[in-house]
Amino acid sequence: MADSSWLYSFPEMERSSLRAIRKTLDGAYKEFSREYGDLIESIFDPLLSFLIWFEKLLLSTPWWIVLLLCTGLVYVASRSVKLAVACFVSLLLIGYFGMWEDTMRTLSIITVCTFLAIAIGIPIGIAMARSNRVQSVVTPMLDIMQTMPAFVYLIPVVMLLGIGKIPGLIAVIIYAIPPVIRLTNLGIRLVDKEVLEAATAFGSSPWQRLTGVQLPLAMPTIMAGINQTIMMALSMVVIASMIGVKGLGQPVLKSITNQYFTLGLLNGFAIVALAILFDRASQAYAKRTQAHLGDQKHD
Amino acid sequence: MTESVIKISGLYKIFGPNPKKVLPMIAEGLSKDEILEKTGHTVGLKDINLEIKKAEIFVIMGLSGSGKSTLIRHFNRLIDPTEGKIVVEGTNIMEFGVHELQEFRRHKMSMVFQRFGLFPHKKVIANVAYGLEIQKIDKAERLAKASEWVETVGLKGYEEQYPSQLSGGQQQRVGLARALCTDAEILLMDEAFSALDPLIRSEMQDQLIDLQETLQKTIIFITHDLDEALRLGDRIAILKDGELVQQGTPDEILLEPANDYVEAFVKDVNRARALTVETVMQRPAMRITAATIEGALAQMRKSTHDYGYHITKDGFQGIITEKELESAVSLETSGAIHPDIYEDVPTVSPESAIEDVLTETISSDYSLPVVDSEGNFKGSLEKESVAEIFSEKSSSEKESTATEKESTTTEKESSS
């Protein structure tokens, strides 16, 4: 056979075998989700009920209490009157333009996502900092999580858990968790070697070293990671709304399909306002806890 | 003499992926460079044997890359040796498990670092109390103890500051207080004063010497500065390319450098400050022990000298010249030697630095008598030997000084 067609067109695998591969994988995964879907769903049940409870709490509390609470929290975190006033005014505007409920829904899911991302991300970051092997395994996974289009990993999640809050939550966390992991790892690795050596020389155990020296000194970097995580979680709300997460994302989605320019813009601005508030408040808080880095009198 | 607190024997440290494999190559006598070229392993330390005595300041000196910082980290096992034994107070610390090692570091040894190694997020007082915090000592108790040490190092009033608000010298005082606060008997100081400017450095050296007088700790001090080594050290070990070149007292290092390397080091040292009268004085040329002028003159005439040192059982009396004796005899004021005939010459103490007695030595016509605090005559300080300290010596001359030195040491031993 002197067939030289492979020189001109790429020697692809047989269509039939590709179909077979797809069929087997899809079938296996369908089988898996049919088998274990309920079990896995039940694992997430406590989380789901917490999410619903938290959302209801925000929605059922009178709006002015939530408004004052948010303003108060921003002030406590940042100790800045300017920022607290900005928070108050922007929340008032959001409510006035009829986006209060959606904003509360978004706020609740973002808050839960952020706490989960921190709770999962920091231990992973610590493990990465302690072992080069863990780092070399986790880093490519983080790369995939950050670059893989969100829709692609939404497919299996939706297949497994259906449409709703939990799949949305998982999608948001997958997308938003890498910064906190990466920066926890980086922050701990950047801790001055001599300071760490001093801690060891005085006989501190690995746990004492971690909690007393490494984490406090890595805190500025870790806080930057948390900040990034919050931002990325907020940017995911529109995509999450495609799989049934209610909130500011849904009106945006509706605006895209129906070409409602103003509705989209207003909801977009509400997301931006939330993002800026989260960002400024968390950064100001981080700065305030790092008192020792400031006001250097002389060196 | 005093017992040894730390004993290190046959210590090797090789850096690289498979250090054990390289050990036999060192035994075969391959050099550091050859091993690096052949295997990619760096020989950090090679056959180190040390004994450190209780309550002495033991200085390990070497240039950068000589392995001195690696060596000091073996004392508390911040670095583990490739091979060798480290015995502290009779216990082989190489056999310690994780927990025992932690306890050992908490109670037996503490460390001061070159770049201070302070915790930037803790206030001065919390930094000093860190060692006690690790030992889980009650907060009130550890803060009370820490504030005592803060005061001792002269930082009272700075307790609530952060390290970044202090100057370099103040920061290292915090480092020193932190190390002393755990009451560990052994203090490791890794180039503790090298990052400070010269004035602050000598201030800190003084403070360390003062503290050591009352505390009597065993201190291992690392430095690259020979002046500092000579000033602080009871004994000095010189490290070059991971090997111990010479160990000894400051005087031994200065006067009998073991090889060219040490000699090159020693050349730049201000010897007049580092050496004491005791180490350069000579066996007295002429002792006059007679009680009468006639007897003294008789003794003097028998010798080739034209002056002598008059000694009685009460110790050194004065310098008498032959001329003076002869005129006394001719004036027929015979009998006991009268204090009037002594030459007007100052005496020097054996412990003074050469620098301090320089003017007297040079302005006097005679070799100055060296007399200790009890009035005993120890020897004489010749102008020539003082001048030699300052002159750039060729190696042949050096040998002659070395032999002279031997005679002085035997003299010292016999007189004491």
C-alpha cells in the first residue's frame, strides 16, 4: 500500500474508535452518577441547608438591619469612615434600583464560598509549602483549575448533582480557590530563613513554628490571596447563574439573551460595588493587623 | 583543668544528593575541588575535632565559605553531620529523637544570629520571652523574666516596640536577651556582631565580656574578624575550607601561626593591642640578689651586663647600674644598698597590653622590669622585642622569635 495521504491530512484515529471512547467514558460517568449521585448529594446536604438558611436569614431580616450591619462590619474591618459611608450609600442605591434581594442572594453565596475556599485552601497551601513533592503535584492542578473554561467542569458537576446551589458553589470554589492556595504556599516559603531557624533553635515544635512564626509572617501574602479569591468568586456569579444559582447573575443572563442593556448595566454595577467593598474592607483589615510593618522610625 | 562541655570528634559534612558515597573519597585524600568536579558534592566540613571547656569563650574563626556557620549549626543540630560524633555534657546528641532534640534546644543551648533573626511580628518583650513561650511557661512569669533581661541588656523602655523600630545594635541586644532568657548554659553566637558598625560592635563586645564575668556561660562565638576573635576568645580555632587549621589561645595564634594561611591572617592584626607584656618579655638579663653594695658590685663584675635588677626576698627593688655601684664604693658609703642609688625607671605589669606601655618602653634607657601585682619580678621588656612586634617580619626572623618565645614560656612556667 503506497498511500501517502497522511502527509497531507493529519493521521486521525478512526471515527468509530473515538466514538467508542466517548461512549464508554460518558456511559461510565453516567453509571457512576446514577449509582453514587444520591450519596454524594446527601454528603452536601448539610452545606445546602446552611446555604439556604443563610440566604433566608439575609432575606428575612429587615433591609435596614442588614444595611446597618454591613456598614458596621465594613467600619470595624477598615476603621475608615469614608469606606463605611461608601458602603451605606451603594447599598441604598442597590436597594432603590430594586436589586436588594438579588444582592442578598449573591452576598450569601459569595460569603459561604469565600469561607469554604479559605478553609480548604489554606491547609492545602501549607501542605504545599512543607513539601516540594506536594507542590509539584498541586501546581499543575491549580493551572488546570484556573485555565479550564468553567463550562467544561460544570458539565460533570451538573451531571452528578443536577442544577442548583451546590453545583454552583462547587464551580465557584474551583474557579476561585487557586489564589489563596498559591499565595499561602508562597507566603510561607518567603518567611525569612533565619527567623525560622531562630524558632527551631529555641526548640519549637513544627506546630509552634507554623502557628507562631510562619502563618503570622505569611499573613500579608495570604490576605492578598484571600482578596483575590473573593474577587474571582464575584466574577463567577454570572456563570454560576446559568446552573440555577439565584442572585445578581440571573438578571445579567436575562439581559444578554433579551438585549436589556440597562438591566445588565445596573446589575453589573451592583456586582462591581460589592467587589470594591469586599476588596477595600479586607485589604484595610489586613493592613491594620500588620502594625509591625508600618511606621519604621529608624533603621 | 576544667572539664569539657562539648566534644566533637571526626565530624564530616558533605552537601549533595548522596553524601555517604563521597566519604571514602575524602579518606583517599582527594581535595575539595576534585570531589566537587567528580561528584558534584561540596565538602562542607572535614574531620573536625574540638573540645570546648566549661565557661570559656571559644571562638571559631574563618573567612566566608570556610564552613564556620555550618559548623556552629551542628552544635544544636540545625544541620546534621554526614558523619561524626557530637557529645554535649556526656550525652551523644546524635542519638536524640525529635522530642529529645526539642527539649535539648529549649534548655541546654540558645543561639544568637548574624542578622538577628528576630520575630518582626512580635514586640521586643515577646521576642525576648519567646524561648519561655515555647517551653509553655505561664505568661506572667515569662514576661517578668523577659523584662529583667531587657533591662540587663540596656533596653528598658523599649519593651513595647517592634524590632523594626530599633537600630541594628538594639536589635542584636534583643537577640542576646532572647538567648539569655532561657538560662541555657551554652550560648551559640553566629557572627553575632558582624552586621553592626564598628563602634556599636566594640560596645557589644564589651557588654558580652561584662556579662560573661557574672554569667560564666560556655560561649561558642563565630566570627570572620581576627581582632574580635582575639578580644573575646579564651581559645580560638581557625577554620579554612572546612578544615581546622589551628586551635589555641590568642597568644599562640599570634606568635606561632601554624601555617602561611594563619600567618597571613595574623599579619594585619594590631599586635600591640592584642599582645600582653607577659608574652613578649624576656628572661631578665641580670638579677642582683646581694644585700650589700660590695656584693652587688661583685655580682655585676662577673657578668657582661652594665646594669641589673635588684631583687630581695620582698621582691623587685630597682635597677642598679655598674657605674652607680662603683661611685658608691669609691665614696665609701659601703654596706646595705640604699634606695637612692636605684635608677628612676617605671615598672610594667605583665597583663598590660603592649600598646599601653609603649611610651615608657621606648623612652627608657633600660629594659623595663615586669613586676606583677604582688611585687614579684617576672622579667624584662626589651625595646628590641617590642619593636619586633611592629616590624614586618620575614619568615627567618619569625623562627628566631618563636624560639625566643619558647624560652619565655619555660621561664614563665618556672617562675609561677
